[in-house]
Amino acid sequence: MSEIYESPFSKRYSSEKMQRLFSDDTRYTTWRRLWASLARNEMKQGLPVTQAQVDELEAHTADIDYGCVRRREAEVRHDVMAHIYAYGLAAPSAAGIIHLGATSCYVTDNADLIIYRDALRLIRTELLGVMANLCDFAEKWKALPVPGYTHYQPAQPVTLGKRASLWLQDFLSDLGEVDFALSNIRFLGCRGTTGTEASFVGLFGGDTEKIDAMNRGIAAEFGFGECFDVCGQTYPRKTDSRIMNALSSIAQTCCRMACDIRLMQHDRQVEEPVEEKQIGSSAMAYKRNPMRCERICSLSRYLIADAANAPMTASSQWLERTLDDSANRRISIPEGFLCADAVLRLAQNVTAGLRVNRKVIEKALNDFLPFAATENLLMEAVKRGGDRQELHEIIRRCSVEASDRMKDGGDCDLTERLAAESGFGLSAGEIRAVLDPSLYTGRCAEQVEVFLAKVRPHLDGASAGAPDISL
């Protein structure tokens, strides 16, 4: 047990991959890689930087003396300068050219962009895993009738695969949000204290093409095709807002799906996976709570609320730079990614192991379908010569009687009641022939097939399944 507070995301919920992306080692080794890249590209453009200095910088990107950094930061109260100092001690021949022409946001913002891009790619992979699971589930159950609900009241039947396709359609929209965010991430580059590149105008003697070439070179080394066209000291915080909106969108979909599963589990129609020895309650040993779906909903609410930080920050930036974004972003964005990772891993686990209780579903349909089918029965009885108004009254009276019986704990006997009415003109067998649930699901199976044909091309390389999760 820890003696100090640890975030539940790192201790309990999030994957090791996502935690490593936001670790100190990833962040600060990326800073050093950025400094080494700056030196190399400055050398290529003719500044007084030697290959030996670049080589020494590259040789010491990972061996960070964090004790030295802490001691220096306690003295100078500046984290970037503390890291420059420690880097200079590790690479003494290059100490004098580290950070040449740059400002702190060269390493802080570019490193953030690199990490956010890589984290979005991981989120995308996890999202595709959920979608692959749902495609398989929807395909398998595309024609299985289940009770439909509006206002959580019984309505026209649908199929289980069609219901899953509604979740899947939202996830497909989320995939578009993630891809949009990824396609719009640009590199900041090395742009100076207010984004004017004035320091490099001086260093390169006014040769602006060399400045552009330097920035293109650095961006390319980190996998970026272009830099932001214009910026202040930082990259535009609208980028953060766009990223967090994509994560929030995923949370909204996961929460909606998990709520639906919780409702179906209440009725025992569909259940989330459960371990052989899983305990549902310390007091009520019989319980099989939808704990995974409840956790999805709980974490999703956090992420949806957390995502509000980014637009508030983007809307309150002052002129070329203000520092009131820093502490907020340091917490809200990493936690947002860790939360999205946790939610998607849970969603993968649930969608890979859903249990469908067909007998329960069949009973639920049998209890409700006779009521839903009464209009069809009315039309059939009229075609056999019955009086529409008299038949309507028979159906109304028998329906009330059958409903009262069910409210007293009895089974639905509407079919038998109608068949016993001499004026109704249909036998119990003839009535049951009209009660085939598949007659009431419309184009559900066809809709699922058509939709899945559109979704599957997006899933190339996606692996379906259930990741190990901490419960």
C-alpha cells in the first residue's frame, strides 16, 4: 500500500501503455530528443554547432539525473532551465548550445503534441477493438427479436443486433472525431518567445528560408508533415479543445451503451461478462451487479466533465502567451487520456463477453407481443367478416383483464381470452400464428447487414477481443 496518494488511473484503471506515454521518462526524454534535433537542424543550416556536440546530445537523451533536476529547480524555480542544466552536465561539450534560439515552449509544447498524437493513436486502436466486437455481436444477433422500448415502456420489437448497431453508429462517429483531431495536429516548431522567430532571424542573418528549413527538419524527425501557420509562444489551445472533445465523444457513447446494457441486465435479457468466482455484494451473495458497465458510466461522467477544461483554457488565452493554462493542462489532459483508455478497455471487455439469455427474451416477448399485435389481430378478424367496433371492444376488455392478471403476478393469457370469445372468430392457434416476433421487427436484420458493410472497411487491422482489466 502506498503512503501517499496515487491516482486511481495509474493504480487501478488505465493501461500500462497509456501510463508510459504520460510518464516523466517519456516527457523528459522527448524534451532531450527535441533539443538534440534542434541542434542537428541548426548545424545543417550552418549555425556554429558541431556533429560531435549533436552526437553527445543524442547519447544522453535517456540518462536523466532527476535528483539533479530537482535540486536545480528548487534554486531557479524553472523546470525547463533545470533540465537544461542537468542535460549540460551529462553532455558538457554541448552545454553551451542547448536550447539555442529557443523558448521553453519549444520543448514543452512540442513534446505535448507528440505525446497527444501518440496517445490518440492508442485510443484509436482501442476504439476499433470495441467496434470490431460490436460488429461481430450485431452480425450474430441481427435477426433475434427483443422487446423494443420507448420511454423504457414496451414498444414495437427490434432485434438485438439492430440495437447494437445503434451503439456502433455512435462509435463510428467517434472514430471520425478522433481522425479529425489527428489530422489537424500540427507541430509548433521553434518559433521564439512570441511566435515571431526573431531570435532565428538574428542567428541566420535574416535568411528566413533557413528558419523554415530548420523547422521542417525538426517536424519531420518527429513524424509531422507541417507546423502551425502562425502562433504565439504556444501552439493554439484550440487543438487541446478538439482533442478533448473527441475523448468526451467516446465517453458519451460508452456511457450510453453501458446504460442500455444495465437496463437489459436488470431484465436479465443480456448480461455483461462475469468471472467464475466474482462477488457481487459483501452482504447479498446472490447479486450479479453490472459492475463493469457501472464503472464505464462512472468514469465517462468524469471524462465528459474533465473535457470542459480545454475549451475554458482555449477561450482565456491572453495575447501571445499566459501561464494560467499550464497547471490545468498538466492535470486535465493526461487524466482525460488515461480515463478514455480505461473506459475503452472496459468497453472492449464487456462487448467481447456479453451473455444473451434467449429464454428470458422469449418470455418477455410472449408477455408483451399479444398486446402489440392486437391491431393486426383486429384487421385479420375484420377480414373474416367481423364487425370492427365490436371486435375493438372485445380486444379492449380482454386486454384490461389480461393486464390486471399480470399485475397480480399471473402470466399473460390474452391469447386464450381472445380465442375464448365466440364473437372474435380466431382460434388460439390462429392467433399465435400472428404472434411470430419476426413479423414485427421490420427491416432490422437488413439494416444491420447494410450498416455493417459500411463499418467493416474502417476496421482493417483491428483485433476483436477482451483485454485484461483490473476489477
